[in-house]
Amino acid sequence: MNSNVYYRVSAVVGFLAVALGAFGAHGLKEVLLRNDAVAVWQTGALYHLVHAVVLLLVAGRAPFARAAWWCFGCGTVVFSGSLYVLALTQLKWLGMITPLGGTLLLAGWVLLALRSEHTA
């Protein structure tokens, strides 16, 4: 993939963060209240949106930090995705998957911190 594709994928991740956040607040409100999972959905949406912005920043910066971008992208899917599904289904075993996504998000931050190519 070239940098334009990474940037566009990052924008789609951001779009989905806003759409899923709004859908949870409005379209899924009753289900989330019934499942006592509003906070779970909100946590997924918050991390989704924050890391969508990070994806955009990483994709738009040269030199491109490919490994960090992939950690953030996969981490967002696993972390937020597992929380979204958990909030809707109450499948408690998903709680064991969520930390894997968190670990990927942390790895993305570590990879950014350890990069040797720093530009002003």
C-alpha cells in the first residue's frame, strides 16, 4: 500500500468511529441500557476515535512508521471491536480478547517512541 491508501484507510477508521459512537448513543441506546453496557460502548468509541486520529497523523508523516500504523490499526479493531461486540452480546469471554488489542495499541506507542528518525 502507498501512503495515500494508508491515509484513506485511516480516514475510514475515523468515519467509523464517529458513526459507531453516534449509533451507540442513539440507535443502540435501548440495547446498551438493557445490557448495562453504555460505558463499555463509550470506552470502545473513545479509543476508536483517538486512535483514528493517531492513524491519520502517522499516515501523513514522513518517514512513515508502518509498524506503528499497523499496531494502532489492528489494536483499534481488536480493542474497540471486542468492546462493541461485548456491549451488544454480553459474551463475557470477549473480555479476554480486549487486552490483546490494548497491547497492540501500547506497542504502537512504544514503536513511535523508539523511532530513530526524528524530524523537527
